[in-house]
Amino acid sequence: MMNIIELHRDTTIDLYSTAHNLIVHQGENAIEMLTAEANALRRNDQAEEDLYACIELMRVVNELIDMEIAGPIH
């Protein structure tokens, strides 16, 4: 599995760019992959910072998917 936590949490561009890349490369599996990663982080009692980054990334992926379903905004 790719390391999805390699992002700079302080920059919105990196967060949205990472989310977009996940969707491009993983398609509909992006949400399932992030959910599995978050569950693994919880089970292994990993750093909360990584867990929160994963959850935030999941939120942005969902947001981008919702925007795509809604159609063009222009």
C-alpha cells in the first residue's frame, strides 16, 4: 500500500492534490483504502497526527467525489 500520510498538513493545496491523486490512481477504491488505513492506524495505536491526517484526507476525497457527481460548477 502506498504511504498516504506523506503530505504537509498545513497546506490545503497538498491535501487536495493528494486526494485528487488518490482518486485518479485508486478510483472508487480510494475511500476503502483510506478507511482500511485509518482502521490500521487505530488498531496499531499509531500517532494521532497520522490518523487525523488520514481522516482529513478521507473527508477531502469524499468532497471531491461529491463535486464530481454534482457536475460542472461553471
